[in-house]
Amino acid sequence: MALTNNPQTIMQKSLVLPFKRWLALTFSLMVLLLVLDPVQLDFHVAGLLYVPGQGFIGEHNVFLETVLHRQAKYIVMAFFVLTIICFFASWKVVRLRPWRRQLGYIALAMGVSTAIIPPLKALTEIQCPKDLVVFGGGEAFVPLLGPLPGITRSGRCWPGGHAATGFSLLALYFALRERHPRFARVSMVFALAFGGVLSLGRMLQGAHFLSHNLWTLLIDWTICLVLSRVFLDRYQAIGTEATSYGSLTRLDYSSGKR
């Protein structure tokens, strides 16, 4: 029986092409945000959440500050720690062994997705909406690529740090998409919804513009995408090649061809 189709080539194409398309789409959206600076949209949305003379409608809300801002992140942190524990336990626990690479990937992708935010905040020094003069603060607005005017202190509001807590869970989609596509899609919806809720909560408090959180989503998606390509896709391709080749070999032998 002739091997007309190389299983490795088929698998690699199924993984590489979506990766290239998703990466190109993500970078295109980033360039679009840079070229078409959404400042008007940002100010319009922020204006809807701001009451002159009182501040942002959620600025002093106990639920937003206590639950969404302070406590919600501990749920994700607990999951992150559990993932690390399971990763190291996979050397001893047989049932975890097949998931070792996925567990390591999830821990790494979540860690990088959240750890990259503070350096970017320090680098860009973008002010929060509530710090701007137009929203009752004392600072001048600075676009992402604009020069810093004579501000009295550095901003720490781009990209959205709290949103990264939720969007870092996008790693679950990439870890599950080959073995459990349905759960992968559910994980993606949950990560987007959770990150969106955290983003909205901080916007209601005047801590971020809408575009700040969109940037966080694009950055975290890119990190999860690239790391999945490096740590998951190539090994899944190899595993599929071995399984497919073994099946074809057994078929050849059953046909009497040596």
C-alpha cells in the first residue's frame, strides 16, 4: 500500500496555516489600533460612565473594588498555582503524565501574559481616565505614541493589568483544542467573558479606557498563540504522525505486504 499522503505534512499544515492566519490577523488589529487611534471612542465611552462633579459611577463602588478588583484575581492565581503543582506532580502521578506538556504550557502562558503588563505600564506611562483634567483629574491626556507633556507623575494604565488576569485564561483554549475541541471553545468563551467583566469593572471605576483593555486582549492572545506554537503544535504533529504511520503500517501488514 503506497503512502500517498504524508501524515506529518497534513498535520503540520493544519496547525501552521491557522497559526499564520491568526498571527497575521492579530498584528493587523494592533496596527489598526495604532494608525486609527481610538481616542474619540475611548473618551465617548468614558464620558458615558462619568458624572461631572461626582466622578466615575463605579469609582467608589464596594463590589467593584472589593470583589472584582481585589478578590477575583485570587481565583485565577489559585488556578495558576494548582496548574504548577499538577505539572510537577505529573512526574509521579500517572494520570497527569499525558497532560504534562499542556500543564507546563498553561502555567508559562498565564505567567507571561500577566508578568508582561507591569513593564509595559512603566514604559508607556499612560494616565488613567480619572487622572485626566477632562474627568476631574489634574493630568494632561497623552496618546500611546505621543510625547509626554509636563505631567506631574507617571501614569500606569496601559495596557489594562486587571484585564490580563482574565484574558490569560485564553491559554486553556490552546491547551485543549486538539484533544477536547468543545471544552477548548468553552474555555475561550469563559476567558473572554471573564476578562471582559474585569475590564468593564475597571472602566466603571475610571481606571482604564476601552482601548487599554483591547490592547491587553491582543497582547495576551499573541502570547498564548506563539507559545502554543512553540510548546504544543510541533509535538502534537509528531504524535499524530506516529499514530497515523502506525495505523498505515498495520494495514500494510494485514494486507500481506511486507
